[in-house]
Amino acid sequence: MNKFNKYFDINHIWHPYTSLTNPLPCYYIDSAKGFYLKMKNGKKLIDGMSSWWSVIHGYNNPRLNLALNKQIRKMTHVMFGGITHTPAIKLCKKLLKITPIELNSVFLADSGSVAIEVAMKMAIQYWQALGKKKKYFLTIKNGYHGDTFLAISVSDPNNAFHHTYDSFIKKNLFATAPICKFNDIWNHDDIFSFNQLIDQFSEKIVAVILEPIVQGVGGMHFYHPNYLRSVRKLCNSYEIPLIIDEIATGFGRTGKLFASEHANVVADILCLGKSLTGGTMTLSAVLTTKLISDTISNGKIGTFMHGPTFMGNPLACSVAEASISILEENIWKTQVKDIENQLYINLIKLSNHSRVKDIRVLGAIGVVECYDVINISKIQKFFVKNGVWIRPFKNLIYLTPPYIIDIESLQQLIEIIAKSLENPIFFISNSK
């Protein structure tokens, strides 16, 4: 990055989760291909993050590029109000094909957070159409669903990202987070807090919402499938819709096409995003049952009150359909399993390190939970110097690499993490 551009970026461009007056360092990426990010100075970085979980097939994937090129010759965008088009129809057909048969109505939005807003508004309008007034959403602690206001309201209330907005956020119900880990022996007491809340407030609960199996930004916890099964049973018993947020976990990341498959659970409303387009463009989808969509459509209002300008964007729909076509070939299953095996074998070796509190691996997700809070600025400089791109947060160093990553490159990511644990300057507090 030349001096002028560096000065301009630091002084005028506000990057996520940082200050504009004292920002975290930014690294100038000039291009990306496969699982490499290429810096302006020519240095290549092995990408361990898939650009926040999304670039599952790698950067500049030729099949995704072809889909974009074909569509761009026809139209880049057209309003979805009163208009339809082939890319949206083909994508929605694909989505209905790969998701549970119970889900047969699709709403196309433009980001993960917006998908959560849409899902929550669907649940609200569903009850309004039935003439019932409901007040709360029920979820679990340590969750995270996005940065817009309804999404924040069902994200962990102690999440430092959102303390600023506390006085403006709608208050909801939070059950104690699951304790049983993914591979633990199930303890039915784990569902006790949730059971109490749904029983006590059942007449006032609009819907239950949670991330399936993997809690992302809330701490990268992997909880027991029986917890999700128990939630589904309770929702059935009290006739409360279940919203499942598969925005991060969908499309193979956990070893199943959708994380809810680990528990054989079907949502009443399903949210998809991130890797929906293979990480090429922003797009999200909300799928629901005919019962919910028909109830809203036949209600007093008669329409669903949401309509993003870029809803059903043809470019995004085209590349999303192409991405799902790649997944349908099922190569991802072997890729993710190989990543999981390599992460487990090599990360588990760090379990006894004095800085390491826990190691967690599921599918193409590897987590090193440290006792100490991490100095993001210093550790990321170290990572870049050593040719890898890893973006820790709080006390977590984690990997969510593209599925196409090779053995040697994944091993390099793991080894650089191991080296980073040896340097005390990368850790800014001690909470042992």
C-alpha cells in the first residue's frame, strides 16, 4: 500500500470492530486465488478464515466466476417487487431440494443479519395473523446472531460488542448456555434452564432462536446434539416456532450440510447466508413452512412487511446456485472430513500447553481457547510475517479454512498457531 492510500485508509475508512482514531492495523490485499490472499507487496498469505466462514470453494473459483460472467451479460440487478427471474427461481429450487421437505417458502434477503430480522419478523407476523400478542423471543446465552437491532436482542446480553446499545435493545429471554460438549455423555439437566423458561413464558414467546450445535462469536462452543433435540421437542409441545440460524454453520462447515442434521432437527424458520454464494457476494435466504407463510399471507395485513432493495439480486442468485451445484457433487464431504482429521490430530497436541484452556474441533472448524486475552494487533502482525491469515478474537484463535486447502498449507496454519503460543507479548491479560 503506498503512503497516500495508507494515510487515507487510516484516516477515513472505518473497518469493523475497531476505532477510527486508534485502529487495528489493516493489511492491503491486492488479489486472492484458491486459499491464498496476495498482498500488494506480492507476499502470499494462507487464508485460515475463509473470509469469516464464507469462501468455502476458495477465491476466484472458475465455476463461480463463470456463473457471474454469464449473468452479468444479461442483467446485474432488477427489483424483485413485481418482477421475477430465472436466477432466483433456479436458486430457490436448489434450496428446497437440499433442505428438509417441510420448508417450502423462500425469502431472499441480502445479509445474515437481515435474514435474522426477516425470520423474527416472520414469527411476529405469524402470531399477529392468528390474533395473538406475544412479547419475547427465547434463546440461549453465548449466542450471536448479527449486528442489527433485532439480531442483537437475541445475542448474548453480556457480549461486549453490544453494550453500547443496551438501553435501546428489546429485552428477551436467555436460558443458561448448554454445558454438555458435542461428544460428551448427555446430561438431561442441561436443558433445565431452557425448560423452565419455555414453561413459564410459553404464552408470551414469539419463537425460539438459536445457532445449531456451534455457537460462533459467542465463544465457539460446540454443544451436544441432544440439547437441540430437546429444544425441538419443547417447541413442539408448546407449539412455538423454532428459528435455526445456520448462517455460519450451513453448507458443510460442521461436517453435515447443515449443523442441525447432527440432531436430525428441522426448523420452522431456517436462516442461511455467508457461504450461500461461496463467499463471492452478499446474499441470504430465509426458508419457512407453508403453515407460517400461508398464515401470514391470509392474515389481516395479508403481506409480509419486508422488502430489501437488493432482494433476489440476479448476480448473487446465479453464483449461489453455482455454489450449491458444486456442493451437490459431494466432494466437500471428503474435504471437510480430511480437514477435521488433520485439525484434531495436530491441534490436540497443544492441549497441555500452559496457555491453552481447551481445544475444540468439529468439521472444518478448529478452536484454540486460551486462558489469556489475545493482543490482536501484535499476534496478527506475527501471523502475516509468517505467511498466514488468522483473525483471533477475545481469547480464541480459530481456523475455518476453505474446503480446498491442501495438507501442507493447513499444517502451516497449525504450526504458526503453535509458535504464537510461545510468545508472551501476544497475550495481554491472565485469567487463569
